Amino acid sequence: QVQLVESGGGLVQAGGSLRLSCAASGRTISTYGMGWFRQAPGKEREFVAAISWSGTYTYYAGSVKGRFTISRDNAKKTVYLQMNSLKPEDTANYYCAASYRQVGGTRDADSYDYWGQGTQVTVSS
């Protein structure tokens, strides 16, 4: 079992930055693909970013590419999402996810095996 806990969310003005963290406990995540997803009220959950087990490969949604950066520190069992140039449309609950089936990372939410509880990000205009 893997437990994931997100942190770092909050209220920020448009154009600002936040760094989300996802801390894992239980089994090591060093061989897991990891991803970030988000869900805004009244909307479906959407893919944000993913990273391979080694950190070599990263993937981004078009809406965040160039503004967000996903990274990981396997020694610390933590995955990060650096969010810059935030926009009001980035407002959502952000979830971290881990997949032992897709170690290279994936955009497919159904391929993730473990999920965190989420952290709220609110961007004011």
C-alpha cells in the first residue's frame, strides 16, 4: 500500500506561483509512475502532469505546458508540482497519484493505483 498526502495549496493572485508537494508513505514510490490531476467544481477531473519513475520523462497538459513543472525526489519519496504564472482557470483541487502499472507515467487516470486526498488551489483575478 502507498499513502499519498498533498500539501502546498492555497490562495494566490493571478501571475503568482505555488509549489505543491506529494509525500508518499508505505511502499517506496521509486519504481512508480506519478501524476498530478485536478478537478474544479462542476467539472471532470483532468490530467495536469506526469513523470516517469526515474524522472527522465515528463508529460504535461497543453493548458499548463511551459508554466508548470513536475519533478520528483525518490530519496525523499516526494513528488512536486511547481506552478508559475497561475491563472484563475487553474483554480481546482489538485490530486497526486501513483501507478505501479505505468512506471513511465501516463495521462490516463484509470492507470493510477493510489490517490491522495487533494489540496485546494485558488487563483484570484
